[in-house]
Amino acid sequence: MSQIFHHSTNTLSKLSIFGALFLVAAGLWAVLEINRSPYVTRAGDAREQPVPFSHAHHVGGLGIDCRYCHDTVEVSASAGMPPTKTCMNCHSQIWSQSPMLEPVRESFRTDRSIEWVRVHDLPDFAYFDHSAHVNKGVGCSTCHGRVDQMPLMWQEASLQMEWCLECHRQPERYLRPKAEVFNVAYEAPSDQLELGRRLVREYAVETRTGCSTCHR
């Protein structure tokens, strides 16, 4: 019986199979990369707020400590959002008639909170405790970036699980002395790994990567 298909058909079949596998793999890679991209995570995307509060001005320019506004960061899971009274401590005297700050004055008069747009918005199934991190030597800028250089606040990191696990698996790469936790301009020293390993022991840091650590 004569051969129905030409010998080249075998080559074409192999190329088609391997080509399909390549396309599937490339498609999966593209999906993963898109999922990590700022388009999905919104990292680097400055959010418009009811009042254009500038961390660059208040933190970088005036040197206001993080804890002045986020006063529960050392004792609570939430860092806390400042009540309008905190803003008015200064702005009842400074720029007290500025049209830009009218929403702040209205909030103070009416006792209605300003509806700030949340920048670092973790999903409900992820639990994060600020106090547990800052009291173990994780600096504000490690997660939030150089807020002292942000005219409007943006999300510096992806906040995805793989980003969290980088630190949980190797905390020695990121820890700093507790005295430097709120120093947003802190830079890791050349001997960071040696320092980090010492701080892991000194602060009794556990490399917790189990699901229940963050998903409760």
C-alpha cells in the first residue's frame, strides 16, 4: 500500500506539537508577568486624594515623624489614620485660609472624617500586623518606599504574596536596628547580611512561611 502522507508531514506534525507547547508556555509566562506588572498591582501609581497631602513636604521637608500621624503603628495591627484634629494642630495656624485645605476645615467643623483613598489595600484574606513588623526591625521604607520623596502617595511594592515571602524567608536581608525603623532615609550597610543575622537572633525573628501566618 502506497504511503498516503508525504514524509514532510512528520516534520510538520512535530513542529506543530512543539510549537503549541511553546505557545502555551509563553502564554502562561505572559499571564504571570502581567500579574506582576504595575498595570495589575498599581505599584508606582500615585492616587488622587480629597486633599493633596504631600509626604515629600511634611516628612521630607518638615521632618515630621511617621508616628505623629500614624500613632498606633507600634502597638496595633493598623498603623492608624490621623483624625482631622491632628491636621488642625498645625493648620489652624498655618495656611488656615487656604482653599486647598477647605475639606480639612469642613471635616473639623462637621466632625465627619475625610474619605481618603486607600493606597496600600491588602485583600481581606491577607492579615498584616504593623506592630509585629516594626518591633522586629522592619523599617517603614522597606515596604512603603521613600515616602519623603512622594508628593502624592503611591504604592511602592507589588504587595503580592511572593514579595512578602522574600522577606519572610530571608529576613536578614531587610532588618535594621529598631532605632532606624522610622528613618525613611535609612540605607542598608555593606555588611547587611551580617547585621541582619545578628538582628534575627537579637530580636528573636522567626522565618514564618506557613499559610496561617497571613491567612487567618
